[in-house]
Amino acid sequence: MNSELQLERGPESAPALEQRRSPHERPEVNYGWGSRLRSYFILDPLIWFYTLVLGILALPGGMFDKSGRRLHGFSRAWSWLIMKTIMSPVKVTGLDKIDTSKPCVYAVNHASAMDIPVLYVYLPFQFRIVFKKELLVYPVVGWQLRRSGQVCIDQQRPTNSIASIRSAVKSLKAGMPLVIYPEGGRTPDGYIKPFLPGALFLALKAQVDIVPVALVGTYELLPMNTYHIKCRPLEMRVGKPISTVGLTMRDLETVSAKVQKAVEDLYYADGPPV
């Protein structure tokens, strides 16, 4: 459910996609060559260094970490180092109104590769993430995902994901929160994409609340297809939980639309999309 899906657009709409600004762009800030050089020669190498070193250090501990707690700790440490390195303070709103002791599905917009570090640092509990099978091919990262008990989804062959889905539902019922990106992949322009059909069915299956979460500024910090990190303030906006108690799979489309609107309301709270 984390696959890189392409938006279907006709040729007449392509120029509009290229011309419009991302929703949280800061036109008053100039990210020139100084910003690029800092990113390419300092920030990016440090992040790769953290990934390699902490990934290797996590190898022996992960062999006997059935709960995934130790590996979650390594992921938080990796994320904390990244957030300190990129000098991008995060303002968190709404989380204090959520009962984080309850197992929930956290539905998050997927804007950037930096979404993961933000979540690991600022969600104060252990959780599992739904990710796409393609990430398993990456050295260290793929191993970490597999060993830490994250939920792997094979969208090309859904039947191969049955065991992971059953495990996710079981862990949700047992009290382990789940983070999911209902859009199915990162946004190419900073605007929230339509949610995938069935993306939230795990919440209905486990009868747990869905918490909408909007990450603001991460797209502008690091869009797709670039290594230029544009240091800037970020926000994590958490909305009111949406109950699924008593709902069935027939209500999935309605629930998905409700959650998408809640995420969009949080994300575009500063003004309507351009």
C-alpha cells in the first residue's frame, strides 16, 4: 500500500501539474546553491552514514527481538539523528487529545521520504507500518523492515500478502497501532492523492478507530526524485479518531471518503488548494 502509483492525467492537464506551486511552498525563502551544496555534501552523506551504521548495529539485536521493540528503538534513534541533522523543527498539534494507549490505524498522507523519521520521533509509542514489497530489495533497510515486524503488501500478487494481513489484524486487536499511507505512494506535486480502494480495510477488520494525520512541509523539504533537502519548519497535525465499530466491508468506501476529507482538512487548514 506504499507503492509508487502514477496519477492518470490527460495531456491537456500536464502543464497545470508542472506550473502550480506545492501547497506549503515558501516563496520568500531562497534555496540556492548554498542550500544544495550543504545537502549534497553534508546532510545526505550523514543520513546514509546513519542508515548504514545503525542498520548494521541492529543486526545482532534483531535476531532475538520477537516483539520488534529493540528494532523500533533503533529506528527511533536513526530518525532522531536525521531530524537533528536536517535542522527542521516539528510542531505537533492534536496528539495530546488522542488516547495513544488504544490500538488505532493512523492514516497519514505520504509526501516525502522524510515522513518516516517524523513519525518515528513524534509518535510516542511503538507501531507497525504498512509498506510495499519493493522496499525489501534495499540493503539494510529491507532487512530492518522484515525483522522489525512491519506489514509487507505485495500489490502485484495480493494473495502473497494474506499472512501479513492476518498478522496485522491480530496485532491490532492485541494492542499494536498501525501506520498506513492510504494514497498508496508519495505525492508527485505535494497535493493529496485519492485514497486507494480498500486501503483502510484493516481498521474495519479489527474494529479499531482510524486517526487522520497530516504531515505538512515534508514534501517541500524533500520532494520525489531529488537529494536536495530544503531545511524548513514542519508540522504533524493529528485529527479526531473516526470510529469503525459496527461497520462492515460494505461501509469501506464511505469510511475511506470520510478519512480522506479529515486528512485533507488538516493538510489544507491554512487555505484551499491552489
